[in-house]
Amino acid sequence: MTDLHKNSAQIIKPVIEAGSLRHKEMIQWRHQIHAHPELAYLEQKTSDLIAAKLAEWGIEFTRNWAETGIMARIKGQGGAGPTIALRADMDALPLQEKNTFEHRSRHDGQMHACGHDGHTTMLLGAAKYLAEHPDFCGEVVLIFQPAEEGQGGARVMVNQGIFKDYPADYVFGLHNWPGLEAGHVAVHDGPVMAGMDTFEVLIEGEGGHGAMPHLGVDPTVIAAQLITAFQSVVSRNISPLESGVISVTQMNAGTTTNIIPGSVTLKGTTRALNDETHALLHQRMSDLVQHTCAGFGATGSIAFGGTYPATINQTKATQSLEVVAKRMLGDSFVQSKLPPSMGAEDFSYFLQEIPGCYFWLGNGPTTGSCTLHSPHYDFNDEILATGASLWVALAYHHGLAAR
Ligand SMILES: [Zn+2]
Ligand SMILES: [Zn+2]
């Protein structure tokens, strides 16, 4: 029986101390990954780095899941127990970094602006520790996932059968959270991230001379009506107690000042915290496009795509994570009452397969535009030790809440 087990009723000691050699080593890995960001499905060097480390530590793994993804397994030697899967995303964003520190991106127009460099590093840190201290019960499955940023790498991995080759009882994921105090944890029982999709509206009228609008059907006027009408869906069709977003973010129309264009396209995104609300958004938008266009003598169509389902945590897994986090960090470091985010996550695809929990780890203040997807963002190295220790604590103590 380890110290961790003896202490399990009370305090769980973080296995990686801030400022320790392990922590410093993780900072080096993080900086290396940050300096060499790679976009969705092209994370080859990152994948090579992960594979080299896992091989060095004697961890069994397979490669090429969703192109660059890696699945690994560490068997506990403490007896029978559940299998928990821990996931880190690997991809960077198409963004020009504006930071000037030494570990800034070496790849023009590519940047780790969402902290996936930190997520990968924390899972590596936990993997190394668990490989060296395998006296936990059950098994730990490691998911290194490519292409989280809008490309649905998680969906591809699920479709390729990761959970057939690596069955797990629960799956956990985390995202660093700027604005939440460094090293604090936020957990949500139920929805944590919204479902999302993109839409494209095509309005086809009849173009003509800008001075003779009565001879055609002006699609720009219809576009203006539609944008306004869309805003009535959230305010008038969705219950005030539910959440939804419709944002028109792109409009394309016309070529010059004296020609009424023949068509207009509108593009944007919708968000909701459950499937029913999302279906209602789709239905109302489709009705508005069809009937508004018809009312003006034009034709309209709308197509939806790029869907991520809502990320919905399971109660038992959430409680387990919450108990472990509170025992390791202290009650005041764990929040469970924050509202969910209308951002989206493809971790939702894992949660559609097996129960689990996706939680936030505070990245600290947003000073200097240190926010997700900002060219000034950087993952906070301070929390590497906390995140990796939490994964290890979960491997050792998962299921505490159920006892
Ligand atoms: Zn992101
Ligand atoms: Zn992210």
C-alpha cells in the first residue's frame, strides 16, 4: 500500500511539486512543443515527441489514430479496478504569434494559442510518473488526440474504434482556463461546453442596376431582414431559462456600388447546451430563410455543418473528479457553480461513447490579452505540476465519491 492509499481518506499529496525536477523537465517539453506548433492532422513532430517519450518510459502504445494520434495503456499493479481514459489534445491554431519570449513559435502563422501544448505536456508528465509508480488499481488509457480545433479529431478516433481496442469505463479531459485563478479547478455536473455548428445561407434574387431596384429582386435587403429575424429566435422562441446563440459572422454580396447583386451568402455559427434547443434553432432558422425569401420573391436555402455535440459530464465521474481535486488542492480551489461556456469541444464525442468528465484548470489572469486564441496567449507553466498531479491522483483514487 502506498502513501497515496493511506492518505486517501483525507489529503491527497500532489505527486509533482512546483519547482521540482519533474516540473522543470515538463516546462522544457512544453516550450519545445510551443516553439513547434502544428495544425490539425499535421501534428507529426508532436506525435514523434510523444512516441519517443512513451517508448523511453516503457509504455505500450499504438500510432496513426486520426493521422497523428496516439493511444497508450498503463496497467496498474495494485489489483483489479476501473479503466480510466485521460485525454490531451495536440493541435495548434492558424495564428501569427505576437509573443517575443524565447519559446515563441518558430512556424510562421501557426501558434499554440489554446494551450494544447500544455495539455499534452501534463498528460506526458502523468504518464511518466504512472509508468514509474504503477501500484494503482485498474488501468489508465492515454489519448493523445489531434485536430481538436474545429476539425473533430475526437470523432475520427472514435469512428476508428479507439474504445474497441482500448476499452475504458470513464474518460476525463481538461482545458486550461484563462480568467480562473492559476491551479484552481472548475467542474460542471451536466453541460460544460455548448454544442455548435456552422451555417451557410444562400439568398438568390435577381440582380440589376443600382438605380432601378424595382426591375429586380434585391437579395441584400432580404439579408438584412434575415439577420434581424435570426436574433428573434433566441429571444422569442427559446425559453428564457435555456441558452442559445446565433451569430452571423460573414456576409458576401456584390462587386461594386451601382450593381444590385444576384445573390448574397451569410455564414455564421449556432450554439446550444442541449440537442433539443439546437434542433429548435435549426428549425426556426430554416423556416425564416424559406419564408422570408419567398415573401420578397427570392429563393433561399440554408445548410448546417461542422457540428460538435454539447459536452455533457456524467454525475458519478464529475463527483469523483471533484472529490479527488478537493482532497488534493483544498475545497476553496475547486468551484462547481460556474456557468458552462458557449464555446465547443470535440471531447463531446468521447462522452457520447463512455461516461466521463471534462473540467477546467485555471490558467491565471488574462493580463496582457492572455486569453484563448489570442496572439498574446501563453500556457501558464506553473500549472503543469498541478495538472499532471491531478491526473495521477485520479488514476490512484478514481471512484472515491462512490465509496
Ligand atoms: Zn481552441
Ligand atoms: Zn483548446
